[in-house]
Amino acid sequence: MKTTDVLIIGTGIAGITTAIQLAKNPNRKIILLSRSSDIHKSNTFWAQGGIIHRGPGDGAEMLVQDILAAGAGASLPEAAHILAEEGPRLLDEILIGQAHIQFDREPDGTLSYGQEAAHSCRRIVHVGDGTGAAISKGLVDLLKDYPNIEVISNATAVDLITYPHHSRDPLDNYRPVKCCGAYVFDRNGRAIHRTLAAVTVLATGGLGRIYRNTTNPPGARGDGIAMASRAGARIVNAEYIQFHPTALAAPGAEGFLISEAVRGEGGALLDPDGHPFMQKYSPEWEDLAPRDVTARAIHAEMETNGYSFVLLDIASHMSASALKTRFPNIYAECMRVGIDITQEPIPVVPAAHYSCGGVAVDSYGQASITNLFAVGEVSCTGLHGANRLASTSLLEGLVWGHRAGQKIEEMFNSQTFQIPTRQDVPPWDESGLINDSDPALIQGDMQTIQNIMWHYVGLIRSSDRLARAIRELRHLQNEVETFYQRTKLSDGLIGLRNAVEVALIVARAAYHNRQSRGSHYRVDAVEAGDRLL
Ligand SMILES: Cc1cc2nc3c(=O)[nH]c(=O)nc-3n(C[C@H](O)[C@H](O)[C@H](O)COP(=O)(O)OP(=O)(O)OC[C@H]3O[C@@H](n4cnc5c(N)ncnc54)[C@H](O)[C@@H]3O)c2cc1C
């Protein structure tokens, strides 16, 4: 059993930013957990395009307007203002000043600003097409400066410890629900420990892995949303899943992101026989149609014609040398799996990319349960509304990670916390569990969830598809729960239980929201203002 002031679950940009902000007080004890053996491994690591700063001629109000436009009427203006006003300064202070991240610069030494879809000016800073890897490395290196942060890898949080649920005092039933830490599975020792904390911060990232096609790395299976939901926290906007139109469809590199900048440089979408098709779906924009329109067009082509992918041709539009310079990582990854993008088209599919909803939090990352915070992709600050503006998510993790750290420190200075003791919280009970989890069952069930989500809760939704998904997921959840109650824990089993829970949360939210908006598209949508019953 461990005891700490603050338990932070997740080592992406959001979790580490919270940790370093808190660790500035040398008396504050922080535990930072990652389920991975390598704490760099997170969605943050895989971010390609960049992060928002303030470009030439740019201003906070311009960024706010772009965020609100992308969010399709569902973004919270207050959240957009916080990001736009605080983000560029925190990027300078933390990422450049403290973590020494070397963003690309112009020959005169000024930052090099990129342009991305739906931004009204150049404002994205980047490190080649590997921005996330550079940020992740810089932040992880920074942790070494803070001996009061204990980093624990190979540790999967299983469930939040909450009162009254885990309390031995019956009178806790009459008090507000309070979070006191988490049960944590030590993947090396295969044991479950209690980590008791005054404040707990979820920073567990996204959920793309509940879909068959996704750009997200393994582990992005919605653990934080599932844990928070089981504890009774509010989850909002779960139906708004952003799909990226072009992920690599090649064995051994499934889901690798092919940046939208490839279409920006003239890349054309073709069916497998080499015929262009975007004209049919977007006569005005064709291959430069917005992300959601393009993703749905590819999906429709695949579904109608039974294709398992479409093609993205950049070889005919850029010279080989320009291509290698502009997209070094994409070129290298495609070459690794035998595709020379300077000579041949790239097989692509749309893929689940980002969760705009999540654990409902306020402007400091506080969730609806006392002493529980959520930061980064697991949370819903309201910023992204129904559709995320490109390159806002890294900055959101930085800003809300910082704000959560500040708020928690303020709480320590203004109130006394009672961290529970060993006697207050029961240990995890594994008695009677004899079975080791069967990897075949876990893999099979995970694939079932991914297929249900892809076909029925994917890019094009309807009441029939969603109702079918909910029925099948409910049945599967019963099976998984029975399996879970009888079986010794493993990381895979924890993830499967969370994945089915989160899949149901997304499917139910999509079923109940009958208006198409942003990334949530229903063929049987009602107009805004119609009766929603
Ligand atoms: C391919 C790709 C490209 C992207 N490009 C961009 C971009 O250019 N710009 C941009 O702004 N955004 C981009 N995004 C989105 C962005 O990367 C993420 O939204 C952001 O990095 C999320 O950060 P985070 O700190 O919330 O979570 P993550 O970085 O995902 O970190 C989650 C952490 O939680 C840990 N964890 C999860 N579950 C548990 C558990 N049960 N117990 C313990 N630990 C757990 C993980 O191990 C990990 O350490 C991209 C995403 C992808 C996948």
C-alpha cells in the first residue's frame, strides 16, 4: 500500500504538466503512474502535426472564433477563452523555457508557423512531423528535476477508491462522494495495491482502441472514463468521436496517421481502381473537403463497394525529393512496410482519432466527485464541443494540466485533507479467483467490441444501428463481467472490461442524441428545434 498527497494516472502531456506544477512545492508528494513499461508511450508521443501558439497577425479572439466554429455550436466559449489566452504563454514557459523543446525555426531564428485546416492563420508550431515525440521526451526528461515525483511504470489503475463505496464507515453514505486514490495492478508482480491519496488526477488519454480502425496506440481504451463512470462521475459529449480520414491500411502499420497535410500538398483520393471520387461527395472542395466530410465519403465508398481501403496518391503531385523532405516520418514508415510513396499511392482508411467528450470538468479540471480531477483527452472541458479544431488537444493538456496543478496546490493551502489509512480502505480481494485470464477470450471479445463500434457507432449512425450496438454490447458486458469476477487480473482483462463499458457509454450517448452535429452524424437526424423524444 502507498500513500501520497496527489496520485496522477497517466504520463502524457496532461499528467506530466500537472505533476511538475505541483512538484514546485518540494513538500508535495506526488505519484505518477503509467500502465506502459516505457512512460513515453502515450497518444502524446504519436502527435505529428503540432501545437497551437500565436502566429504573426494572430490574436486570442481569432483563435476563439476558430475553435467555436469547429465545435459546431457545442464548444464552451469560456473554455476557448482560457485556452486562447493562457496557451501561448504556457507553451513558451513550460515547453520552450523548462522542457527545452526545439520547435522548428526560420533561418532568422523565429518560430516556424504551420497552417492547418480550419485555422484562419498560421499558428501551429512543430518539430518536423514528430512533434509529440519531442514533447514527450522533453517532459519526461524534466521529471528528473523533481525528486518529489515518484514515477511508477507497468502499473495499471483498476478502479478509483471512493467513499462511501469503499468506506468501512456507514455514515459516509450521508456525505458527498469522495475520491481517495485508486486500486493499482502491478503488472510485474501481478498484485493489486491500494494507492491512497488526498487528490486523484485522471490523465489517461483517449479511447480510439475501442474501434477497429484507429490512429491511437495500444492502451487508448478509455480506462479513465470507465473508472470515473463506475465511480459515479458525470461523463458528457461521449458521442463526439472525431474520425481522421486517412490512416495507413497496411499490415504491420495499421492506423499510422497519414497527415491531412498530404492532401494539402495536392494528394488525391482514388478508389482501388484508380478513379477519383471526392467530386461526388463534395463538388465544392473535392479532395480538400473538411475532415468529417472526407472521412464519411471514404467510409461510404468502402461500405457501398465492399472495398477494404481507398488510395491516396501523392506521388503524381510532388517530386520524390520534396516528398521526402516534407514528410520524412510518413515516407519512412510507409517504406518500412514496403510502400514507396514517391512511386505508388498509399492505401488508407478512416480511423477513430480523438474523443471530444469525457469526464465533465470545470475550468480547473475538477470532476463532479470531490477530490477527483481529470485533465487532457480523458476529460471534457467543453473546449472541443462537437468537433475538435486541429492541434488544440496538446495545448488543452498543457493548459488544464497546469491549471489543475495550481488549483490542487491552492486546495492544500486552504483546507486539511484526511488521507485514509490502511484500516479505512479494504484491500483488493482475490480470494476464490483461480482462473488465469485467457488471452484468446480477451482478444476475441476486444475484436467484437471494435467491430460493433466500427459498423454501428462509427462515421454514419442511425437509430437501428445504435440500438443494435447497445443490445450486443450489453450482452457482451454481462459476459465480460462474469469472466472478470472469476478471473485473476491482467492488464488485458482490465482493458477489456473498460473498453466494453466505454463502448456502451459512447453508443448510448449517440443513440440519445438525435441531432447530427460536428463529428456525430446520423442519417435519421432530426432538425435542431424538433421534438427529441
Ligand atoms: C496519431 C496521432 C496524432 C495526433 N496529432 C496531434 C497533433 O498534431 N496535435 C494535437 O494537438 N493533438 C494531436 N493528437 C491528439 C493528442 O496527441 C492527444 O489528444 C493528447 O496527446 C492526449 O494527451 P493526454 O496527456 O491526455 O493522454 P496521453 O498522451 O494519451 O497519455 C495517457 C497516459 O495514461 C496512461 N494510462 C492509460 N490508462 C491507464 C491506466 N488504467 N492506468 C495507468 N496509466 C494509464 C498511458 O499509459 C499514458 O501514459 C494526435 C493523436 C494521435 C493518436
